[in-house]
Amino acid sequence: MHAHLLPTALTLGFEEPVRTKEMKTDRLTMAQALTRFLIAQKTVIDGVELPLFAGVWAIFGHGNVAGMGEALYRFGEELPTFRAHNEQAMAHAAIAFAKASFRRRMMACTTSIGPGATNLVTAAAVAHVNRLPLLLLPGDVFANRRPDPVLQQVEDFGDGLVSANDALRPVSRYFDRLTRPEQLIPAARRMMAVLTDPAECGPVTLALCQDVQTEAYDYPSSFFEKRVWTLRRPAPDAEELLHAADLLRHSEKPLIIAGGGVLYSQASDTLCAFAERHGIPVAETQAGKSSLPDDHALAVGSIGVTGTSAANALAAKADLIIGIGTRLQDFTTGSWALFQNPKRRFLLLNVAAQDAAKHGASSLVADARIGLEALGKALAGHVAPARWTQSTRALKATWTKAAATALQAPRGNVLPSDAQVIGAAMRVFGKEATLVCAAGGLPGELHKLWKAGEPGTYHMEYGYSCMGYEIAGGLGVKLAKPKAEVVVMVGDGSYLMMNSEIATSVMLGKKLIIIVLDNKGFGCIDRLQRATGGASFNNLLEDAAHEMLPEIDFRAHAESLGAIAVKASSIVELERALTQAKAHPRTSVVVIDTDPRVSTEAGGAWWDVAVPETSARREVMAARKSYVAATSGQRPFD
């Protein structure tokens, strides 16, 4: 076709294109653009607009110091940067900050490539399991590959796209590797969609190739416009709501299990009103503890392996278990041997459809607060049978007496138990403090015995049961709640794993009160080892291979990190030291020796820990016989 015969816009009936104004852009490096984008994200809490990202934790190296380091310095007045001493620990602090903020605010972490990045994996798993927002920004290898292999680069000879950061894929809700600066635009939007989604919430990893961090691009100015994020509250489906209400109306022995979703949704008051209106007792998971006040008539305390006798007795008889914001892990269900009523049914109210549908349960997919409000309206006038509701009182009274006995100070010249140390802390702090803990034997004792105050004052990382979380987590809680008295309880084993953020707390002027319970090893696992018929082996220091036992001076060590530190030789001295610590201006550490063999016998439930089918030890074979008998009570599928 000749050029003069080509159709034109006019001959085809098209109007001349409208010319628009040229799009406004800002020329920035990718790292600068990412930082500005984070600053633009906002939230509103109690009517006050706040930055959604409260800051960035950073340990710089060759993979992020030139790019992210320059950007964070440039915008430091708008987005604070905090220096930590361990990458895993700083991510724990960020996770604890988000949890203490009920997921309404969050923090980011940036590292170099290599060890700095892989140190994030454990913390990312903590955030993933606990459904908490965490933004990870590890450096990555060069996208242009000119200097390959670079220092700390992990090479896969069968896959040129793999780097150390791929270890973060299984523990990230969203993973992306930015190999061009403009890829930041869609990646950042997807990142925010995940971090702020109540069901998909979890860790996001943006692996930042170190050369791409420094490359400039003309970013649309609209990319940096302010965005205010609010808590999304999905309402329940009408059919699911009708079915849930019908289940409750036909239930004679309903029991509520309050999980972490109650706190994330800030639904404590709604739960309290719902339980009172319908006469339903409430038990709590580790993540859900503090959902109801301990002295509430319908609060029966912790449930499951670390549960109270009251909650577990009700669970064994319940014909309808109403899980709210819980994923029903095995510590909650007693490895599915706890619920023994042959007519039992499960109703799970959860914002995440996968959690709401577990074990063939009837689902009510919704925000906890909105779901409870809707369910309450659908149940107008319905109350559980009085005999069931009233049975709570006697069971709770029996448990309260047993707990009081466990908390009493020891008599004579003996080492105190964990429970007795907890009793001392409760007498000093009452319900005013926010308690932080994680793995080991302490979570079981605290779940049963600690009397929490307001919602969120019991901060336990037990979804991943991560040793080393405690002190770094306490720092994150203090950043989220600067006016609160934050009390960290930690065993000597966890303290030795990760203690460096004591120094960070002193640097930042964020006071913690840390109680170190020294039982000379991993006392909790030693008890489990012996309970399964094994000999004490490789858990307590005295039972591990050694030529000489170390004399570890935790007081001197904590003091060397900048804390005020003392060692108490008795419960009386402990209470005195904790009282003095309340008046100290900076982080205080109080150390006390404890008995590794003693734990609270009252309460609790069976936990499925497989015992060897054959062994030369008679104790193991006896434990195996008991184990086989116990498994017959498991009912996970019916």
C-alpha cells in the first residue's frame, strides 16, 4: 500500500488525541525511593495519624551500606534508623513491636547479603507463624553479575537465579527480588497489600540487589503520595452466620477458646460482652491470654498442655468448642486428646479461611470483633444452660487454690521453682507490667499462673517457641509502649543464645527489667527427656560433655553490657531487687538460681511427644507403653 493511501485518524473517524500534561516524576535511587515510599504510609490510632512504619532496624554491610545506608541517612528525620547487634534479634524486636501494636504499626529490617540475610530466617518464621507484619530488606548479589561471585555470595551451579535470600522464601508471605529500579513500584504495592491484610499478614521480603539499590529512575510523584491504612474488618457470610447461630442454640456445653486474633482485632470488650450475654466460659491460648481479665467470672484461664485444671475440665466435656482467632496448634488441643465429648463440634471464627476450616470445623470467616457482634445479634435472647455456666465457678475456685499454692515462696534453704519466682514478680508488679517471654519451661508456668492486666500486657512468643526472642522482644514492646513497665523473664539457656540487645536498650534509653532464672541448662527439655524415659543427657550443663563446668556470672555479664545488675539469693532478695529496679533509670537485670527439676503439677494436659518403640532402657519401654495408651485418646479427625 502506498503511503498516500494509508488511512488517517480523520478518515477513520477518530478525533485527534488529547494531549495531557507531562507526568511529574522524581529522580531517585531505588533505595531512596523505597525509603520515601515507607515514609508516605500512614495509619490512624485513637484519632491520631502516625507513620505506619515506626522505623528501620539496620546492620550495614557491603550489600546495603552504600544504597540503603545513604537513603536512610538522607531521610533520617522522617524515618528513624535503629542500630542493633544481631540481625535475628533486631527482627525479633520489630516483630514484638508489631505484636504490641496489635498489627496497626510495623517496622522494617535491612541487612547485607550473606550471613546478615540468613540470620533473618528464624525471625521471619516467628512472624510467619504468628501472622505478624515484618518487612525484610536484605541486600542481594549484583543484578548485572559483573563482579560475580562477590563476597558472601552463595552460588548454585545449577541455578543462576539463586542467592542466600532464597532461604527466606518459605518463611515469607510475599517474596520478591528487585533486579531493576522500576520493579519497586509494583513490588511495594504488593508488599503493602500483604502487610496490611488481616488474613495474609506476615513477613514480606524484598531482596535488594546491591547495584540496583544505587541506580536512579524517574519515579512517578504519585508513588510517594500519602496513603492512610486502616484495619480491614471483614463481615461474616450470611449463611455461615445462620449456621453458627444454630450450632450455639443447640449446644448445651459451649466453650470459647480465645486466640491471638481477639487481641489483633481489639475485640476483648466485645468478647467479654458476648460471653456474659450468652453465659459461655472463656479459655485462652498463649497468644490470646489477657483477652479477658483473670478475675472475670467466666474466665477459666489457659487451655491445653499448659492449661488450668478448670479450662481443661470444661474442654473435656464441651459439646461445642468456639475458637476465636486461634489456629488450634497442638499445645491448645492437647494434641487432639483434650476434647473428649463424643458429640463435640467445632465452630471457628477467624479472619483467615484456612484457619477457620481446620479439622472439619464449621467456619465463620470474619474479623473477630465484627463476627462476634453479628453472632451476638443472631443469638438475641439465647443463654447457655445455667448448670453449665455455673459449673465454671467451682472448677475455677479449685484451680485458684492450686495456683496460689504454687506461687508461694519456698520454705527453708532450697532453690525456688519457676512458679515461685513468678509469684515474687506478681507481688511486686501486680497487673501493671507488660510481661514478655518466649520458649522453655517459663511459658507453661506463666500461661497457667500469671495474672494479666489489660489486653496485650501478656506478650508470649509461643507460636514458634523461639529461644532468644525474650530480650529483643522486650525491646520491641518497649518501643511500642514507651510508658509501660516491661518485664522480661528469661532462662539462662535463652539468655546465652541472645542477649546483645541489652546493650541496644541502654543505647536507646528504653528501660527493661529482666529476670534471669538460672537453672544451669535447658531444664524444660531435661524434664521432657526424663518424662519420655530417657536419661538426663546433654540438657543440663552437668549432664553435657565437659572437662570443667563454666562459672557463668550473668550479673557481671549484664553489667558489662550497660545494665544495672544484681544477683538475688532468695525470693525475699528477689522482691527487694525488683522493687529497686522499678526506680532505676535504665535497664536492670536481676539474676536468681532456680531448681531445674520442679514444675507446677496442677493443671496441664497430655502432649504427643513420640517415644521410641524399642530401647535398652526399661524406663523408655515403660514410657512407650504409657504413650501408646495415651494416643488412643486422640481424636483429630472425627
